[in-house]
Amino acid sequence: MQFLNANDTAGNQDEEQQQFSVSDGPAHDQKYPFIQEFSEFIASVSTSSLKFKLMTYQQRLLARALWEAENYGGSLSKCKAHLKEIYGDFWQQLTNVEEYFTEEREYCELVLRLDHIRQWDNHEKLAKLRQNLQSDEQQNI
């Protein structure tokens, strides 16, 4: 493992710095083919089809857990109580629930995109393993 030297003016970075960030969309498209098309597809299907035809039970549980963790346990009344606590009795004139309470569908789409990325990563690892095995076999001949 390499560490960055605070006195290094050359600006060297360790290998982990080269990983893709969330905002690095064009690079994701190169590393993960069809991610844009897949995202457009899952955005176009109904929520029911998304949850019960495209997602596994485990994926639904993960999406639900993420949604609840970030949305007051899934309680709209808790969200409204929090807004009242922050803004006072007239919170509805200053903000709305939609700014603080996200739809569960967004988390379903996120889980499916993450699984798509995971599958491409596994595919890449298997392809490299096969390539290494083939080159090892050719060297032994």
C-alpha cells in the first residue's frame, strides 16, 4: 500500500484514487457497457414491474432498508413532525415533504443499477481469469 507524501509536490496519487467516482459518468459508460440504456429501461417500467418482475426478494429488501434508513423509517408522519420541528407550525409555506421524503422507487432503481455494475465486474474478473489460464496453458505447451 502506498501513502501520499504531504511534501510531494508532484501530486502523485495512490491506485485507489484512480477508481471511478459517482459523477464520472462517461468513464462509467466505458467500464460498464449499457449502463445508460439499462438506467433508461428501468426508469420506463412501472413500479410494480420494477419491484416484482425485475427485482429479487433480496434486492427489494435492500432497497426498502435503504429507503427507510434515509426517510424517517418510511413514516410520512415522522417526516412531517421533523419539518414542523425545524420550520415551525407553518412549515408548509416554506418547504414541502417531497424535498425531505424520497420515493422508494429511486432506491429500487439504485439497487438494480448497482447489481448491474456488480455483474459487469464479475464478468470482467472471469474474463481475465480465463485469459490468464489460456496464456498459462500456451506457455506450458
